[in-house]
Amino acid sequence: MTEIDKLIYEFDINGYAIIRNSLSADVISDILDFWNANLRNHYLHDIDFNWSHSWRSLIDVGPVFSFLDRLFLSHFRLDHIFCADENFVSSGGKMHHQADMFEEGVFYFVKGNKIFNGLTGVLYALSDMGPDVSHFCCIPASHRANFEVPSEYRNPNDNPLVKHLYLKQGDALIFSEALVHGTYHVAASERRRAIFARYTNSYSYYRKPTEHENLTALPSTPNHAKIRLPYIDPAKLTERQKRLVIEPAYARGKTPL
């Protein structure tokens, strides 16, 4: 069994896998130098790949890419990426997400020995994250659950189902967003810095695209259509028709018809 096979097994069972030493010391040093000089004014920054080669290298970190390539069967894309310091605790300190959030592109199931997987997170630790530091926590295997999460199990404190995941600087934690997860906040935590990258299937967007324009025509039928489909004039469509025809595809934030 290869290392990727073992990691896929761990991911399937638990909803997460850890790849140790994914980032080199040089990349970490370059990123932290830039962070200290430019990113001290806020707790969260969306990453600009023009900052440096090291930041661009986060797009396809070697061992992480190999794992994601297997997980998504070579059909995936980077949806969004940001860096955050120790003050970043999402969802008001409660753990979030759960299995079968299909409408939001968050899901995980296996059929015919193939994984069908939605939004997937990668957390890169830029500093050690032990028990004395605010860190990632989750309910293992909850990405496969069949029932609603009881509200009391959303609280990471005094929760018998919670697993605390400790990372060393340079480690990568890959997790299904269908996993019930969040940040375990430690009072007086030492400085914690991390990068969060989220990947999804190549055919989908999780967050609404910032630069995509409305569609002007539907795709023609391959090998059969005799003429190009006509231009769609939005002025002649109702609001519901516009939503059905010209609105770009994305999951998070899209309101029901």
C-alpha cells in the first residue's frame, strides 16, 4: 500500500488526513517575513499570488497536490485561499458544517469504490499548534453522518466527541468541509498563524466568482447543432429566467429561486 493509499484510507475513515512537513523551511521563512512586514493590520487577509513565488507555491504544494489529485480524480480547482492569525475563530466559536450540504457544494460519499467529494480544506501550519495554542478540532467521521448535529455537539468545549488535532510548523491538515469542525480557542494562546486553502471540483464554484460575467448564450450541443445558439438578451427575460439562464454557477450565497 502506498503512502497516498494510507492517507486516503485515513481521510475516508476520519474526514481528515495530516501530511507532515509539507512546506519547506525556506517557504515558511519567506511567507512569515512578508507577513510581519505587511499583514499585521488585520487578522485575516485574502492571499495575492503576486506577493512572491512562495505565496504562489501554495497553489499546488507537492505532497498536498498528489493527495488532492487522487481525492478528486484529477478534476479539481482552487476556490479561495486566505491567511489568518490566532484571533481568527469562525462561526462565533462554534463548530460548523456537517454531512450532506449538497446545495452548498459540501458533501462526501463513496460509491463503486470511488470517492465523490465536495469542498475540501487545507490548513497549513506556519507555527507549532499544540494543546496550549488555539487549534483545529473536529468530530471525526461526522462527514459521513446521517442525522442532524445536536446543538450541544456544536460546542467544542467539554464535548466528548471532539478530537483535538495538533500540528507542527509546516504540516498540512487536509479535511472534508462536510466534517463538523472549527477552532478550539485556548485562553492566552501563543501566536498562531495559518493558511487556509479550499479546493472544489473543477466543474463548480463554492464562493461567488468576482470577475465572471453573466452568460450571453447557452452551450451548443456537441457534434449535432447546425447553428450557433442566439445571443440572450437579458432585457427580454423575467427575473426568474435571468437566474435560470445567465447567472454564473456558484454555491455559497446563492438564494433559492
